[in-house]
Amino acid sequence: MAQQVLWNAAFDMDKQGSMEYLCDESARHRMRILTYNIQGGIYTQRYREYITNSWKQILPHKERLHNLNRIATMLSGYDLVGLQEVDSGSLRTGFVDQTEYLAHRAGFPWWYKQINRNMGLIAQHSNGVLSKTRPVAVTEHRLPGLPGRGALLLEFGEEKGNLAICIVHLALGRRSRAMQLDYIRELVSDYPRLVVMGDMNCGTETLEVRRLMKAANLQEPVSEMKTFPSWRPQRKIDHILVSESLSVRDAHVLNYPLSDHLPVSLEICWPPNIDNDAA
């Protein structure tokens, strides 16, 4: 199910590994993008903290806001950020909408939240996006399978297909994840310039991800660096997939372990007919 949405206007590292592709110097615009699962602002440093700090999934604590401030400092250097596991304002965050807070703190004039699992006062599990460029369209999609997973599709430029960015958070189970990736494949396969990014909870070697990449002509510039768990990365489950028609440079996983995931970033060259409108 798709829903057209409106944008909200905000009022006011180290590299673990990198790969660089040729970027067309004639392009007028560049965009630095990043995907990050922030685990609701919880700073996790070892497996046992999933148990010892489980209370932080329900109750507020002062370190969460400090951790968000550290995350915001890093995010401020990017043009567009896709967030997973943000909370949209509940008891555990002191009723702070984390997407809006990070937009204010990091200097992003445009932001949007997608609540995927509404647990009332206890938790508001969401995807979020922060942008310094205003998109011409934003659509939110509820993904198939058990409730609680979603995708955001952003379009930039006056003509459809100039640039589309899809931010996702997929299920843990393979069967549900396969249905979700099939849905995303149908959603994005007609866009000639496309970025699909987020926490996919699987590697790009899986059949369901390979089908998406083939249908949409996507590549992954950062292919070997692991992102989870952040304190001792063993799996690559966070990805930025990019159309072969887009030039890419400075692609890497950041050694920024303020969540149980590491962020992934890269820079793409914008098609020259996209206007940079942050007004």
C-alpha cells in the first residue's frame, strides 16, 4: 500500500573501508548520502548489552540524547540520510521525535518520518529521511509480510526518473524479506537513476537481492565491508545499491559505532537537470 506524503520543514571518522568509482566532472551536482540504523539512539558495545540494557527499549535514559547529538554531528556532513530504527516520540525517548531532533541538530531543512510499528506510548518504530534538497515527491509504502516494515520513495527533479531514492528496512525472516524485495523490485525497476539503501538484514549474495539488482540495474560500490555488529563486524546487512547509470565515488563503511550497526556512505553525481532547491 502506497501513500503520498508531504515534507516537514525543520525550523531552524574514520573509514573502515572504501572504494572509488569515476565521477563525471561535468555534472553540476553531487550528493553525499548515508544510511544508518541507529537502534533508537541506543549505544551498544557488546552482545550481552542486548540483555543488560533491554530496559532502554522501554524506558528513557539521559545517555540516549547525548548519543543522538554525537550521531547528528556526523550526519551534518551529508546531503541526504536514510535512517532506520528511529523512534517518532514515545516514553523511551522522553517523547522526542528522533527524526525531527536530528534534522534540527544536524541542519537539515527537510525531513520525514514513516511510523511502521506504532506501540503507542511505549515505542514508535520508524524509518526517517533527512535532506538538504527538497524532493518533488515522497511516497511511503507498507511492505508485505508481518506488520512493521516499510519503505520511503523519494523523487528529485522535474521529470519522473531524474533521480529516485528508496529507503528500506526489511524483515528478519527470509520468506517475508523475499516478498518485500519482490514488492520493491516492482516499485523501482522503471527508474533509470536509482538508489536503494537501508538495513536489508541480509547480504547482496542472496537470490532475492540479486533479483532486485538485476531488474533495476543496480550495483553495490561498497561490497566487502561488514556493518553488523558494530563493535566486531561480521555481516554486511546494510547496503547502498546504485544504478549503473550513476557515477559514484568515496564509497565506504564508517567506523562510527554509536549503534549496533555501522553506517554506509557514498557520493553520487547528480544529473545536471535536477535543481538544488532547499527553500
